Amino acid sequence: MRRIQTLAQAVHWRWMGFDDYKVVLYRNQPDGWVAEAPAIPGCHALMPTREEALVELAAVFRLISEEYGERKESLPADTTEIESFLIQAGLKDKR
């Protein structure tokens, strides 16, 4: 049974696509936008617009995915957790 689970996981990971990963997009002042898939080392793009950064990131992902495939390795699982929070520095409540 253990071998079947491992094989199933390997098949799933081998077929992981761009949509299976979380993408982080943020402004890089003053040079444009950064898009990255943090789960995959080296999978990032810096472009002038958000749209261009996402298109370029997809192209970078394809190249990295092909490299993993040539080495007969699975892409890493995405364990990225996204959290957002607001930091208030030096703001006073004026009620």
C-alpha cells in the first residue's frame, strides 16, 4: 500500500502545472513588478507591468518544469502559506 501511495504522489507531482502553485506579486519600486512562485527555487520574474511579470513567470515556470522533467525529477510541492497583515507604525487613534 505504501508503494501505491508514493507512486500516486509521484504521478501527481510530475503533472503539477503552473496553476498548482501560489504566485506572489509585488511592486519593486521603481523598476516594476516581481512575480514569483516561492515553492520553486529560481522561479521569479521582474517586468515593468503586472501582466508582463505574470506572463514572464509562466515562461520561466515552463523552462524550470522542462529541466525537472529532463532530470526525471518531480517539481517540489507547494507548501507556501500566504498571510496578509497591516502594520501600523506611529499612528495615533484620533477619536
